[in-house]
Amino acid sequence: MSKLKINHSKKVALLITVAALGYFVDIYDLVLFGVVKAESLSIIMNGQSIDAQASTGKFLFNMQMLGMLIGGILWGVLGDKKGRIKVLFGSILLYSIANLINAFVTDVTTYAIVRVIAGIGLAGELGAGITLVSETMSKEKRGYGTMIIVTFGALGAVVASLVGSEGAVIGELIYNISGAQLANWQVTYIVGGCLGLLLLLLRVGTIESSFFQTMNQDEEVKKGNLKILFYNKKNFIKYLHCIIIGIPIWYVVGLLVMNSKDNFAPMMGIFDIENGQAVMYTYIGLSVGDLISGALSQWLKSRKKVVGLYLGFTLVLVTSFLFFMEGASKDLYYLMCFLLGTATGYWALFVSIAAEQFGTNIRSTTANTIPNFVRGSVNLIMLSFGFLTTLNIGDAWSAYCVGLVFILLAFYSLSQLNETFGKDLDYFEIE
């Protein structure tokens, strides 16, 4: 192997490492708020009712999701206009600073502003990383790169849950060094911010996509132009199909798992379930699922076949979870969370499909906005669930109807998309 190829391979390995670590911190922060919101709001809103704190927690989560929707568009367009590397590190810098600031907020208004800023930062890292890897690795092996990024990144949720529950140890260390006495939730935010800032040290040696560099030299190519997506009927329909195939993932995480303590565990007669633990086991499952789905995709040489298998697995497990778990033990509940995570562990394939469906001049925009619109779909999911519960059909049937609709829609959308395994990505889109 020539020195040039060895040097390129080392740079690709570094790029995958940075993207994987960046997504690790991304998921850490995304899950972090759900882990510490109750503790942080109990201090910031001291004296106010539990219901008021719960309502504020939902408001702050919506502010974070608003930031992610804004950031998805902002970073996506910037990635096509200014470069993938700038977006990768710019987004990491923004959400890291937001994390550090978040550790010292003292009122709800500031908390909300910081969550919007954090959301904007969180929206850019994954899309930029996947786009870079997809355009830098060979078309036959790029699936391994995205598999590593998402598999490792999903473990950030596990660390967030552990730090959120055991942050007192780190807090004691900070106190011994600086004399500052910090609450557990503050420590958890500081850890996230510091992890992101440390990651920026790896910027040296990373490479920009050669596809972007070639495109950037052609002034006639329209880069990051939203008209290419929204004014072109074919591209817009394809864009919607890409979003829909990812929604079942956030149906499971955002509705079933994150509402374990309040809705679904009590429905089964289990009253000692913690959302943080449920989320942790689910994300361990997601990591395992992404590893298996990525390997299967390379073996079968197909993204679509594997996503289809996972959607079927998800439907079976959702049915079992909602209707056959009454009287289950706490351990069995957490095992089911793990299995649900494994069944929806096709996030890497979903993001790869989104990146591979479109040309170089709009690829960053789609790879950034599609995952964030899927994350934002949790609001639609929750609204649908809330509406159905008013019909007095029960939490199980309400959740099942919502899930069934979105899973069937995902099957349909998957059937409408072209297979992208091994597809040549060096081309442009036109209006």
C-alpha cells in the first residue's frame, strides 16, 4: 500500500473517531436534560408545585426541540455552502458552551434560552459527520463508518444516565480542587460541556470532503439552496419519505420509554421504574441494534432490506410491550426497553439513506434537517397520543394506534425510496 493511501486511511480513521466522539457527546446532551430536569427545576422553581415543575420541564424540552429544528436548517445549509468540517466543529463548540452555561442558570427564562441554543448546536454534529464519512470513504465500505459513529454515539445516553445518578463523586472532586459546591445536575452539565471542548482538540488532522472541495470550485453550482428540496416535487416527496422512515425510532424513545414512570409502567402494575434507567437500557439496545444493522447492511448489500426487518421487529415488540406485560417484573420491563432499543437500532442506516438520496450540493442540508425533523416529530407523536387518550380508549390502545400508523407509513415510505447501497454520491441536484 502506498504512503498516500496509508496517510488517507489514517485521516479517515481520525475523521470517524471525531464524528463518533462528537455524536457521543451529542447524545449525552440530548438525553441529559431528561435525566436532570426534575432535579434542576426542583431547585430553580423551589416552592412551586410538582405539576408546575412538570409543565415547565415539557416547555423546556419543546424549546430544545425548537432549537434543533432551527439548527438543522442552519447547519445543513452552512455545510453545503461553507464546508462539512466547519459545521462539525462549530456545532460541537456551540452545544459545549451552552452546556457549561446551563450549569449556572438560576431562572426558567434563562434556562429556556440556553436550551434553544443547545438545541441549535446539537442539530449539526451528526449530519455533518455522516456526510463527511459518506463522501470520504469508498462507496462499498462507507456503511461501516456510519455504523461506528452511531453505535458508539448511542452510548452517550448511558454515560448521561450514569453521570446523572452518580455525579456527586465528580462534584466532590470539583469541590476539592476549586472549593465550589455544585449540585448533581450542575456537575452533569459541566461534564458534557468539558467533553465537547476536549473534543475540539482533535480538529488538527481532520480532512474536508473532496466532493465538497470540488463543488466549491464551481461557482455555477447552487449549494444549500432550499428551493432544490421544496420547489422540486420529486425531491420534496423523497425528502418526506426519508423523514417518515425514522419516526418509529422516536415513537419508541420519545413516547414509550420516556413516559415509562408516568404512563406505561404503572399501567402494567410496576411502580418502581425510573425514566433514566429505562432510557439507559433503551440506548444500550440502540447501540447494539445499530451495530447489527450496519453489519447486516454490508452483508446483504442493502439498506432497505435491513430497515424493513427492523420495522417488523419493532411492530412485534411494541405489541408485546403494550398488551402482554401486565404484572411483569422490574427487570423484565428494563429488558423490554433494551429489546425495543435494539429493534429501533437502524438510526445509522436511516441517516445514511437520507444522505445518500441527494446530490453533493444539498447533501449536508438533507443529512442535517431530516434527523432533526424526526426528533421534532415527538411533538406530533405526543399530541396524537394525548388526543387519543381523551377518547377513553386507554393508554395502551392510544399508544398502539399512534405507533401502528407511523410504522405502516414507514413501511410505505421505505418502499418508495431507491436502494442506496454502493451508490455513487459524486453528483449535483438541480432545481
